[in-house]
Amino acid sequence: MTDSPTADVPRGAPDSEAERPTLKTIAADTGFAVATVSRALKDAPDIGEDTKKRVREAAARLGYRPNRAGVRLRTGKTNVIALVLSTEADVMNHTSRLIYSIANALRGTAYHLIVTPFFPDQDPMDPIRYIVDTESADAVILNQTRPDDPRIRYMAERRFPFATHGRTEMGIDHPFFDFDNEAFGRIAVQALARRGKKRLLLLPPPREHSYARHMTTGFADAAGEVGASFEVMKVVTSDSGAMAIEAAVLERLGQANPPDGFVAGSTTAAMAIINAAEHKGLHLGTQVDVVVKEAIRFMRRFRREVLVVHEDVGHAGEFLAHAAVAAIERRTTGERQYLDAPVRVEQAEDDLGGSL
């Protein structure tokens, strides 16, 4: 057996470092230059998709895995992107879909995803400082942004690559993908008004988050335009536990001028609202209506009458993955920011050809 890295190698995972496939192995197998193979595996924009596909298939077949220790010594990079998430995220929200879509978008590239949690009693800055100071990742993706977010300021000042699921009001130009929650609040109110609802209640996300402000603005502005009375729930948020939300809604429904139309910032909140209304003997779809946004189509299976706005978190994850890689590679081409504006509320009548 020759010592050359282009020698034949077993078709599968190598049994020793001597047999470990390299970029030269893939180059010999595909006929491409080593530089082309390297750039294809990094998803470089100047490499054609057919070439990338051939290189990735060869790499998978040959059992190629980059030597990460060697890569870091040679380039100073880890080929890791860290997704920083709060453990308060509810199982019914878009977290799982976001993780899947980012990881899927990174398949076949030089990068892989790690999820870094932080806990309710922890300073949200802790995981960011650790990643930046130890250089344990090449970029960070984070969500639940705040209008003035110290995590973003910290990374921007240190020129550390990052992308965010959500916007800020800091005057810092950075990559982001955001769902237009202001538009969601607006079209939710308009849908409720068309169904004759006059007393509206919003159960928003935690108020410190940017998207809570956006949602509340759209909700309040639209309610004023349609002439409906409106209120914003203050004792709980859409991230509160289902039991706490249900108790708060039950209490409000027992008071004077109870709401007949609800806008919910999460599927957990919507389910709790519906349970509370039904406990009071109210019929969903006639006496009371609920509008909710969701990433995974579920709510219409729970109650067919619920009004739904779909949030494409798959698109968000794909965009953020590419934006993070572009930030790492200091590329300025392509879209860096995207605002996904919903335009339609789905209802039970859609099954029969109707729409809102």
C-alpha cells in the first residue's frame, strides 16, 4: 500500500488514521482539483450545485470527515455554529422546527450545529461570553431578541459573526430573519372583525422581546381601525404555563364585558384560551374566536374552528444558516436580512374553498 493520500481507500469508514480519506482522496475519486473539492465542501458560492453534489456524495461514500483539530490549527476555525436557545421555550412552539431547519441547511457544508441552552435563572450573556471568549464556535445564531440587546452589542463590538431570529432597535446592521408580528397582529384583528367580534384580547409574548412590541402595535392599531375595544393581557404571557394562562383567561371571562375574540402569541396560549372558553360553556367559532400563529400545523387538528396564521420557520432556519456562514466568511453578497410578512388567516371554511 502506498502512503499517498490518493491511494485507494476502503469504501466506508476507515479503520485507522493512515486510511482516513482526505481532500486529495475525494479529488482523485471525482477528478476535481483539491481546491475545488475544498470549496465545494464549504458551500462556496462560486462552485456549481452539480459539482457540490458530486463532491458531497463522494465524501459521504468514502467516509470523509474533516480533522477538526487540524482545521482549527490551520485556519483558526472550529467549523461549528452555535444556536443559543432559552430552556423556557415551550415544546409546542417553533423551537424544534428551527433546530431541524438550521441543521438541515448545514448538511453537506463544512459546518455543523451545536445547541447551547441557557436557563431562566442564568444571565443570557453567559453563553455568549463563553462562546466568544473561548472561540468554541465560528458563529452564533440566537432568537428572542430584545430592542436593545446586550448580546448583539457584545458580538458586534468584537466583530464576532452572528445572525438573529428577530430584529432590534439598536442601529446595528446585522444579519437577521424575522416574522412580521406586526402584520400578524393586524391581520388577526381584521379576521376577528370580519367574524363580528367586538371585544378583543391579545395574549402577547414576554414584553421585553422585540416581537412582543411588534405584535402589540399591529393588534392595537388594527383594533382602532375596525372600531373594536381591545386589551392586552398583563398577568400572563404567551410563554407562561398552560395552567397559568387558562386560570387568567377564566378569571377575565368571568368579569364584565368579557372578550369574544382572542389573539394568541403561541399554540400553548391558544389551547389554554380555548379550554378556558369551553369551560365557561362558550362555543368556539361562534360565541368566541381565537387566532394563533404556528410553525407546525397542529391547531386545526386540536380544534377545527381555530383561526391560524402559518409561520414558515423552515425558511427562517435555512436563511439563518446561510447568513451565519456568510458572516463567518465575511461575504457581503446575497440577502442578509429578511422580514417574512404573513398575508392570510386560515379558517375551517378553507376546507370548503373559503378564506379570510
